[in-house]
Amino acid sequence: MSKNILIIDDEPNILKSLEMILSVEEYSVFKAQNLKKAEQIIKSENILLYLVDIMLPDGDGIHFIQKIREHQPGSIIIMISGHASIKLAVEATRKGADDFLEKPLSKDKLLLTLNNFVKRLQIEEKYSNLERANMSGELIGKSTVMQQIFEQVEKIAPTNSKVLITGESGVGKEIIARLIHIKSKRVNKPYIKINCAAIPEELIEAELFGAEKGAYTGAQERRDGKFKQADGGTILLDEIADMSLKTQTKVLRVLQEGEFERVGGNKTLKTDVRFIAATNKNLRQSVNAGNFREDLFFRLHVVPLHIPPLRERKEDIPLLVEHFAKLYCIENNKKQLSFSDDLIQKLINHNWQGNVRELKNLIERLVIMADRDVLDIGHLPADFLVQGIDVTHAYSKGKTLKDLRDEIETQYIKYCLEKFNGNVAKTSELLKVERTYLYKKLKKIGLRK
């Protein structure tokens, strides 16, 4: 983040002294003695930090706050004045100032205030980048099936159609739901998610519809539910197959009529929400088994979207690995990593029962534990390695039986050592081999005690 700061003050001595102080602290200082000059600078430069005097030759600094916000909504504006008063400070804050400092300015207080705001801007920028990266990253995919899903999302999003997203746990159903909301006309309205499987049956209705004071034990005051909170926006009913039949009946009414009552209340409330439902179960089978209402199923099944498991789109794995590595390197302030071809091939050949979530967690672990810039198979955790040998890959590489025996032996030794926290004595006892043999083996495979 650039540390550009604009000082707006009509006193040349103040401009000069502040420039000297801030330049030493590696701020890029821009100066203006009036609002006209300040406006020219704002339009031509990327300024995120402002020191603005209240009384200026051609106007009031407080009223200039709005002009700054029009060009840089997320900027930091600190008002300064030699005629400070509580009333003036309150007015400046009400107009959008982030802080108020009294002249003559204390060097230490000024630098402390600015440094705190710089840290805040850096954190906001970092997590904004992470959020953008995360949103697009988990939907990275060059596979045909993912490209088709992207095309469907583009068509679905601008409409108000109900969407049913299916797929195994960890494939990114919630990411798809959020993307649909972001690309919809409701993007500036709330996006509310509720996990139907995570809330006890006796509480889920209060979560969805709200509750009146005293409606149940612990209800100390009236509270709004998710349908009220999501009014005008989108609601995601995640794991909807786990919702009780009683609650399904009330949800159906909201879908059909947009009406509901709070738990313990009799006043009918209205809501306008877009419904997205998600499940890792087969809803048609749930209907046949009598666990899910058929009419609710048909109401939700307007536009079905099925997200395939990661093992069915393995060509996307290298892209996902690259993305998650970049994501977690940024998050943990680490140098960017790269991966050996053998490691990438190992990841491609893995079955990924936990899908994208499992891959994401593994890459986070590798980034955190990385001790070099290029990672290879030896960096994979032992419990990941001990999952059998991929015979197709072994055949393509022309591996002999001895190669496979050595590979299995190495993986199992690593696994046992990890389980015994590196204790060679206990490992050799379990493996029923001499400790001297184990030491030789560890040296051969590049592991230390």
C-alpha cells in the first residue's frame, strides 16, 4: 500500500514542518494551501491519507470531506485545527472524519495516529485481496464441467429463480451460492446463510422466522430471524435435507407467499428473498423415503446445479494448488512457493474424499510448514502418503518392484515416526527392526532423528 498523504493547510510553515516529519517516516507528501489545489491533486493522485485544516481561504475543510469521499470512499481523513472544541470535533466526525487533532500538532501523537490508520488500511487491503482471491480461487477450473457451471451461473444470477445446488461435502456449494448473489441484482442487499444441520430442531424455527420475547426459554427480547434479515436479498438454506418436516411446511409457505410469523407471535410478516438451497444428499431419495416434502422439492428444484467432486475434474488440481499456495503465502507473509512435478502428480492421483476443502487444507498445512521455496513429495504429511501406491502412475514411470517396496517402506517409516513424535526407539520396536538399521534408513531417505 502506498503511503501517499495530502496535507491541506494555508500556513506555509506548517506544511513545511509536516512534510519534513512525514518524509522521514517514508510518507509521500502532497501539499495544498487551498481547497481548489487540493481538489486537483485528489483527481490526479491516489491519496488514501489526508490531514485537513478546518479553516481555509476558499472554504470549510469539514464540508470538503464529502468531496474526498467521492473520489476515495475508503480514505482516512484527519481534521486539524487551532480552534478546537468538542462541538467542532463532533461535527467533523459526523461529516465523516476519522479523527480530530488540535494544533499545535504533537509529532509523537501525529505519527502514532497515522501509523495506526496505515496498519488498518493495510489489513483492509490484505483481506480484501484475500476475499477476492478466495472467491474466484475455489471456482478455478479449466475442466469442461466447471466451464459449464460458470456459464450456468452467468445465466442464473440475474434472475430471481430458485436454485438447488447439489454435490458432495467440500466441493464449493456455498461459494457458488455466494457468487450467484454477487452477480445478481440483489448484490447490494443482504446475503444470509443458515446451516440447517448445525442448529437443533427446537431452535431452527426461531433462527429462520424470529421469536417474540418469552417465546422459549432464554428469549429475553424480540428477535428477527434469517428471513427478515435477508429481506430484499438472498438466503442460502445449506444442508436443507436435514430440516424437519414441520419446519419444511413453514418454509414452503415463505416460498409460496413470502409470509411467516415469529415463533410465539401472531402478526404476519412479509419478506422478499431469493432462495438458494444446497445439500450433499439426494433429495429425490429423501422424498421417496418420506423425509422431505415433495412439494417443497419441486419448489426448490427450479434450476438445479450439480457440482462434481474433485476426483472427476483432476485437470483443475494444478490450478487450485497454485491458487491456494499463493493465498496462504500472502496470508502468512511467506515467500511464494512452487511445487515439484512429482508432488503435483501425487496430488492429481489422490482420491480427494474431502474434495476442494481437503486440498485447500493440505496446501495451507504445506505453506505453514514449508522450509524451502520448492516443495516435493517429502514435504507431504505421513498420513497423506500412506494411502497405497498408484499403480497407473508407477507403471507410467517404469518402476520396479524394488522401487515400490522402497517407496512403501519409506512412507510407513515416516508415518510411524510422526505418530511417535520422532522417537526412533519406539518406531524400531513397532517395526521390529534394529535401531541401527532404522538410523541407516533415515539417513538414506534424508530424515534426521
